[in-house]
Amino acid sequence: MPVTDELLEQARSILYTAVISDTLDEMGLLDQALPPTVRPLDEGLVLCGRARTGLYMPVYHDDDALNVYEHEIALVDDLKPRDVAVFSCAGNNRIAPWGELLSTVADARGAVGCVTDGLVRDVRMIREMGFQVFAGGIGPLDTKNRAKMMMADVPAEIGKARIAPGDIMFGDVDGVVAIPQHTAEEVLKAAMEKVSGENSVREELSNGTSLKEVFGKYGIL
């Protein structure tokens, strides 16, 4: 069952990637963190929403028949509230598939961000908008003559993380994790319980209790 908007908003306000990553680990989902090279444009913003995936392949020319923007335009125009555009470029650092105009369209449709292992451009304007983007780097290179989105709303991978449409993307200053849709509600609720436990651990440590004693009591580190 899809995670509700209410739970997503609660998660965005309470959770952080480290506690979600620990929760995923405890459930045997060990490869859900995206590579550390995928970094936020704004370290103060938190991203939490449903994945809409797009797969890119390299190209080395452009012509009327190729139309490198076809699937990209269709996906961005179809974004819904709480969606996150997830553009898998297979580590291609020759392209910036995301920029200010796509951010403007996405924001107008209620989408909450973009995650890509490619580059992002128009950074100053995107930051001024307050639209959250995680990218593998910053650069001015357009996809024209360099790459094309071949498929949308299909399973994708960024690093070792496998991401399917509808999975929950959560990102903050520490990075991004992908939460499989079928277990997302369980993961988010368990992570919230873990946060409550960490608050107790933090309080006891602040009061001088030893790390060994606190870990033995709570099993949290």
C-alpha cells in the first residue's frame, strides 16, 4: 500500500538519513544508500517523496529523429505532488540532465525534488527557488549531443541502490537513501521509534553515562 502524504511529511520533519539507513540495515537492506558523490545543492533542506525514474544512455550526436528530450519532457510534465525525479545516468558526468527550467516545472506540479548521479546546472537560480536537488556534480553541459533518456518509470540503479517507481527517496546533508515501496511504511515507522530511542541515549550520554553502559542498555550507537 502506498505511503500516505501525511506519513511522508511526518518523516520529513522527524527523520534523517542516518537513522533510516540503520533501519534499512536492520531489515537486511544493505545497499539502499546512494553513492557519497551524490550531494545536495542546499544542505539545509530535507527531501522526502516518491520516485519517478528516468534512464539515460550516452549519445554522440543529435538530429531530428533522435529527439533527446522526448521522454524527459513527458516525465517532467507528468510529475505529481510529492514526486521526486530520479535520473539515473550510470555515472555519466558529461551531462547535466537537471536545471532551473525543469525545477520550475516540477515545483509548479508539486514535486519536491530531483536526485541524479549526473550533473546539475543553473545552480544559483535553483537555490534561490528553494527546490532541492541532489546531484553527482555541478556543470553546464546540456544533454543535447551527449545523452538521451531512453525509458521512464522503470527500475533504475544509482550506485548499488536499486530504485523502482514509487520507492521513497529521503535525502539530507548526509546523503540520500532509497526505501523500497513495499516496506516503506514499516521502515519509516521503525525509524521514528529509533529516533525516540536515540533521544533517550543522547540525554543519558549528556548526563555523563558511559557509552558502554548506554549501548548495553539501548543497543543504539
